[in-house]
Amino acid sequence: MNPTQSDNAGQPEIVMYTSATCPYCVAAKNFLASKGQKWREVRIDLDPAERERMVARAKRTSVPQIFIGEEHVGGYDDMIAMHRDGRLEALLEFGA
């Protein structure tokens, strides 16, 4: 299965806004893949309307921007901080 297709049965959908030249996007995808997660990738460099949606939703302009369910996780560093604090796993399992 393509890891960019979110199908985490019974778990909240993960949406990641990315661009082609973003090393933190690659790191975030590798981390989520290592956790056995699937996500829906939204490439803002290919669609200006998606970039506008991301900024409206996240209130940030940088990528990646990661959402788990309706919860805005933030970028890669934010996701790793949540993981280190033990908050990410609960969010992945149960959502916001």
C-alpha cells in the first residue's frame, strides 16, 4: 500500500502538508512510516489553493504541517517533541 494513503483503521486520519524540496517533510514521513502509520499527503507546491487552505488551517506558512484528526500537531520538530513527551502515541491511537 502507498504510505501516502491514509487508512489507519479505527484511528484518526493523518494529513501532512508538504512540498517537494522539504527535508523536514521527508523526516516526518520516515518517522510516521517507522511507527506503521499511513497519511494523506497534500503537496502545497503543486496547488496554490492547497497552500492557502494549509495557512488558514494551521496559521503557519512552513512545511510540513501535520494534522492528526482535527488536532494540529505542527511541524516535524513539534511532532517529535510530542513523541518524546508521550503525547503523540495517544493522539495517534485515539485522536483529539
